[in-house]
Amino acid sequence: MNDEVRQLWRVGDVECLMISCRSDAELQMRRIDSPDSPDGAILLRELYPTKSDLYERARDLRAKYERDAAI
């Protein structure tokens, strides 16, 4: 099984990734440069039946993290 990993966005030390496999996709939020894991500490993992649902959620999360980073 070949999973495709794609970075959707990065705000500060948080990145949002899409990991797709066949028909479904996983959204992961990771903290960059975390000492806990060389790939970054996973902050959030969500599964979606379609990529379009995942993209919508990723846009919402990006807006939230950009607002929080501006504070």
C-alpha cells in the first residue's frame, strides 16, 4: 500500500498534512521540530471519506491557526 503524503499548509510550527490512500484520506496536524518525534508530534488525526471533505476541514483549521498566530 502506497500512501501519498502532501503538506497542505504550515503556520508557525504547525503543519497540516493529507495522507491519502485509495478512496479515503487522513488529515494530520503536526508540530514541527518536536523532540517527541522526528516527524513531529501529531496534534490531530481525522479520517475523511473524500478528499473534498478533508480540504474543507483543512481550510477551516488554517484560518483558526492563522488567527491564533496573529494574537
